[in-house]
Amino acid sequence: MADLAAVAEAVDPADLTDADLVDAVTRWQRVVTAATARQAAVVRELVARTPPQHVQWVSDEIACALATTRRTADRMIDLAVSLNRFPALDDGLLAGRLDARKAHVILDETAGAPRELTAAVVGAASHAAGSLTVPQLRAQVRHTVLRAAPEHAETRCATARAERRVVLEPADDAMAWIKAYLPAEEAVAVFTVLDALADRADTASSSASRARPARPWQQPTTSTPTAAERVDQRRADAFSDVFLAILDSSNGLDGAPLPRRHGMRPAVNVTVAATTLLGLDEVPATIPGYGAIPAPLARRLAQDGTWRRILTDPTDGSVRERGSTTYRPGAALAGTVVQRDETCRFVGCRQPAARCDVDHVVPFDATRPAPPQTTHANLHALCRHHHRAKTHGRWDVELRSDGTALWTSPTGATYARSPAHVHAVWEAFAAHRPPPTVTATDPPPF
């Protein structure tokens, strides 16, 4: 790999012909895939040196070191272990016939198949991968496995259904994706209902008396959506309406109250500066679990909002309001911690604080008085996985006076997680803040 990289590095792209440039692209791709194989060998060694009871937290160390997600780190570990089980995959990466994505496709599609079949299919797919795109490779491997072991399909279905889930993925422009991984028949049922609700909404909107009120974020537009776009919009609105109605009532479909977390009812929170609401500045607001949204949108959402006062540090925007000092944090103190942290305080974790545990940074000592221990300064939000990593996984944390969480891993490496500054602006961009925009005819939105 080093020789290949040296040869590729020695060539100036400006001196190459078009054909040579394409060849150089393939050479560098071989460097990338070979490096993936070499990196996997290092990951395997790290896993091998870790005591079995602590292996589940190796991905956290890798995620911190690479500033990536734990899921990505888990995939790296899975690939590393699999390359040791299937040398054909390792050879394919070193030779440049496949990359990490193709290797994962082969492993995913053969997961759970009989061992002999898996070894044969992995070997054949590793050699054929160089001439197939990822979708082509996936289809070929899947067809081969199902044809050779039809009984395996039922097992895979059962396994897949056990992994059903719904995820939220932030997107650009104050939008987000909700992705549901469901059994096929249930997914079709959901879409069928959305179609019916969309049709009903279309019929209702034809009558001015029955037309639904505009949503807070809607603004007049000069463009007229096509019929297909209108159907998409109605489906999206119908989908949201189901859950907004539940949230507004705080009751589930069975009429039972929704469970509370940290003494608080489920709600969508928007953190916004009072100066922004007054129109004195355009500092972005924040929706915990999503991220930043434009100030004008925050002001429109605020018109129908229920307000809660949160005191912040004027120098950096971090939440500073203090609450009760009992051992088990009351709703006021827990709510302050959740608002302050926004997410799990482990490095890189994006689990919303509202779904996390409120944990003592310095473990609670039952032999000492409770008030000095259960305070704003000694509490932080941790998701259940990282709470267990701190308690059982040999991870240590120190919460500094400026709010920075300094984590020390089992290997002795340290990683810092800065506090959530709800209205912070990177210093590099401070000079580019828009000037205040105050319109006398627009009163504050409350």
C-alpha cells in the first residue's frame, strides 16, 4: 500500500492525460480500500486487548477519537472482526476489488445464513464486487442466498422485524426526516391511511368553511404546487396531525396519559433569546433533538407557545438557572439540567437530554448529606448506554467550572465535550452577524 500511495503521490494531476487521470482515480481508490483493511487490523487488535466485559464500550473510544457516531464505530468493529473470519473480504479490500460499503453489503446479506453457504457466497461476491455497483451486488448476493437456502428467508424476516424502529434525521432548512423501518404490510397500511387522510384533507380544503387554519410556519408563496406536490404535502400534514393531536392532549390513542420524564410532560421545546423574540437581533433559536432554526421561524412558533422562563449566562448563552437540592432531582432541577445540556453529555452523543438519565457527575454518596451533592453543578444528562459506560465501563468524567465535560477513556485518552451554548456564535463568524432588524409595525410575539 505504501508503494502504491508513493507512486500516486509523485504524479502531478496537471501533467496527466484524461485517461491517466481516470487511472489515477482507481489507484487512489486502491490506497483507500487497502487503508481500510489495515485500519481494520488495528481495530481487531484493540478489541482483542479489551477485557470481554468491556468490549461493548470499545466503539465509544473509537467514536471519540474519530469524532464520529457510535453506530459508525460499531460498523467499523463489525467489519474488522468479519475480515478475520472471511479472508476473501480482506484480500478484496487490499486488491481494491471492493470498498467498505460493498463489504458491509456482502456481510449484511449473508448474516445468519449457514456457515458453509456464507463462506462460499462471501468468497464469490468478493471477487465479483469489482464489476458491480452496490445495488447490483446487493441484489446478486440476496438472490444467491435465498435460492441456496430458502428457509433462511423466514429467519431473516424474524430478525429484521425485531429491529423495527423509527429514527429522526435532521435535514437542511428547518426540516427533518422521520424514517420508519417497519414490516412491509404495516408500512403499506400506514401509507394507505395517509393517502386516505390526504384525500379527506383535499376535500375539506375545497370548502372555505372547513379549511384548516394555516400552520405557524407557513408563509405566502408565489409558486403554485403541482398536483403531485400537493398530495405529498397533504400526506405529510396528515402524518404530523396524528402526533400533534396526541401531544396537545397528552393522551395516547387509548386515552391513557402519556408518561412523564423527569416530572415533565412530553413537549416540543424551542429555546430562543428574549432579544430575538423582540426583533432586536436574528440569533438562531434551537429545538433540542434537532438543532438550530431561523429566528423568524422561532418568532412565528412563539405566537402559539406556552412560555417557561430559563435563565442563561449572558456571556455564553449556557443555561444557569438553579433548582432544588434533594437527592432525586425534582422536576424544576431536572428540567433545568435537561434544558442546559440539550443532549447526552458524552462526546459526540446526540440523544436528546429529555430521553436521558439525570446522573450525578461525582457519584452520590449515601453517607454524606444530600444537598451538597444533588445540585445543578453536579448533575448532567447521560443516555442509558453512556450512563452505564461511566458506571461500569471504566470511563471517568470531570465537569469543569465552564461547563466542559472532560471524559477519560479506559486507555487513558481524554476527550472534551463543550457545554451547550444555546445562543452561541463561533467567533470566526461574529463579525458577520446581521444587523438588528426592528420593525415598528411588528409587535413582540407574546
